[in-house]
Amino acid sequence: MGKILLGISSSIAIYKACELVRELKKTGHEVKVVMTPFSERFISRLTFHTLSGNKAYVDWEDDPLLHINLPRWSDLFLIAPCSINTLSKIAMGIGDNLLTTCALSHKGLLMLAPAGNVEMYKNPVAQEHLQKLKERGVIIVEPEEGKLVCEEEGQGKLASIKRLLDWVEWGLRPKPLKGYRVLITAGATREFIDKVRFISNLSTGLMGLSLARVLRWYGAEVKVIAGYTSVEEPPEVEIHKVVSAQDMYQKVLELFDWAHMVIMNSAVSDYKPASFYEGKLKKQESLTLHLVKNPDILSELGKIKKDKILVGFALEEEERLLQEGLRKLKEKNLDLLVANPLQMMGSEEYRAVLLFKDNTKEELYASSKLLGAELLVKKLLEKLLKLPLQSLPRA
Ligand code: CTP
């Protein structure tokens, strides 16, 4: 878990910073807050002191080296909300309060999440400063479009808490996968019988989408092909929505050349109705559905994979997890088969046996799918890409 220095400058979006501190703490991070004097007109330091469990600073008080010590203590310096005034001062190297002086002495990763009126944000001077900051390696978490507190519409809303939290996790991880492209399929496919009915399965897409998040944290470029999903989509990841197994197959083939690694996590329907009724089928005494086989996408990819890394999943009854997993690993020509026990379905926790092409196997357990996804990514790095994490620097 990380040590987060959270800078807060004056914007009405400051009310979201309270929740941000709370969520960072809940995730297990340590948070120290440094505020601009003007921002205290909105919310007092006592609120941030209470939420973070650490003293919140507006000025140097009795430590003349606070502007050195706070950044040195931190793993990451995030300023959210960052007013246009504060970002412009940082771009020009002005240190006229504790927060901007901390930004001057900070050597590590700096992230700014601007918030402000759309005209202020679009102002050419502000844009020039943003450009300059980006060129210097500062991460700008772009504001979102929508209705602003000033009643105007446009880009200026502080990034959502979810996005900010995701960027913090990104900032705390090394980037061994920089330049590495991963294609992931997630969620359930749907095979329509008529215009309103379909065959599908219980997949929520949580594991596939969690893998996408975590792979981005480690620097990979990620594209997701998603069937139906019922969990929140990961921020900053390109998502291609598809419906049926056939749609998914086509999209996978389209993006296959782009990828270095393909992870087939989607629960693909093995069958589809032989015909589709253009309308709504009327009720009758009995109905027989004639199903035909869908392509096995993973098997087809196994035939054309060449030097790409191919990862498959299998959901199996505990008793035949290994036997079936090994069969699928070989038959589908995979580098890794992640075998999940059926008994895990519907539970929070994550359990899997990883079966590698070199005949080794590893068991994996985590208390959540997100933590499971991170353990899995670490195994991919170590065993398939031969990148030991201990030797890697942070972002
Ligand atoms: N898969 C696929 N195309 C299909 C069915 C499955 O690409 N038509 C992929 C899944 O994304 C998963 C892996 O194959 O990565 C295993 O899926 P699973 O349904 O467990 O196995 P099947 O090969 O379909 O075999 P069975 O249903 O008999 O267990």
C-alpha cells in the first residue's frame, strides 16, 4: 500500500476530495493532505485531518522543512482538485504557498486532476501550461464533460473518484509491460432466439475487466472485447462491445494481429439457435430449440497463434479441474490455462489453478477477484514473460 500526498486547491469540486481521502484510506493507503490557503474557505483542514487520520497542512507551522519532508515521505503526489491557478503556477515553477512549494521539491510522480469552469479550462494559457506539464512527465487526469456547478455544460468536472483511485493504483505500480499489447475478452455472449429472448450464462465480466485494469496498472496497452457485463467498466481502457459468439470471434480476429498476448476470459456460448425468429415467438404447448455449435474461438486462435501468448480459462467441477484443465491446455495450444473451480461461482473470493505449458502448476487464492487478477498478472510476468517484479522500479 502506498503513501499518498494529496494536494487540495480551491475549486468547488473540493467536496469530492473528502470522499477520495476516505476511499484511499479504505483501500489501505496512508494519506497526508496539503491544502492551499484559499481552499480552506471551502472546507477546513479539520475535515481532512479527521478523514485521513493525519494532520492536514495549510502552512509550515513549526517545521520549516515541511515542503521537503512531505514530498520525500510520499510515494505519489496527487493534486485533486487542481485549480487552473495552481496548475499554472506549478508549470511556471512558482512556489508561493506550501502546496506549490511541495510540487517544486517533489522528485517522484506528480499527478494533477484539474477542475474548473469550461472556459477557464479551455483558456489557451491554461492549455499551454497543461502541455508543458505533460511534456515534463506530469500525469494529467483529464476533467470530465458534463454539467458544471456554474450551470454551464462542458469539460471541467473533476475526474470521478473511481478514475482517481484507478490512477493512484497505476501510479504505485512499476511499468514492466510498457509497449506490450494485451487483448482480453470478458463477459457473457448472448445468442438470440427471437428479438427479445436469448441464451446466455451467469458471467458478470468481473474477472476479465479486473485483469484489464491491473494490466494497465503495469503499463500494458489493453483492449477489451466485452459481451454482456454487469460490473463497472475499467477507466482508460478501450472497450469493444459485442453480443454473440460469432461477433466476438470476428472482433477477436480483427484485433488479433495488434496483440502480443490474448486472454480469453469471456464465457462464450458453446451453442446458438439454428435459426433466428424476426419478431417475438408466440407461446405454444411445447417448443423445441435446435441448437448448433459456435466456433471455439480459443481453439481457432491456438492454430494461428505463432509467437503470441495465449491464455485460456476453464470453469470445471473441482474433481476434474486438473484433468480437464490439462486437456484444454494441450488441445487449444495454450501457454497458460487458468482453471477455476465451479464451487467458486457467486462467491467474493478467487481460486484458481494455473496450468502452464511447461507442465508446471501453481495454485492461486485471493479474497477478491481484483486481488486475484493482480496475483495472476504477477504470475504472467514472472512465468511467461520472465520479468521478476522485485527488480523493477516504480512508474
Ligand atoms: N471458449 C471459446 N469459444 C467457445 C467456448 C469457449 O473461445 N465457443 C474459450 C473460453 O473463453 C475459455 C475457454 O475457451 O477461455 C474454455 O471455455 P470452457 O467453456 O470452460 O470450455 P469448453 O472448451 O467450451 O469446454 P466444455 O464446455 O466442454 O467444458
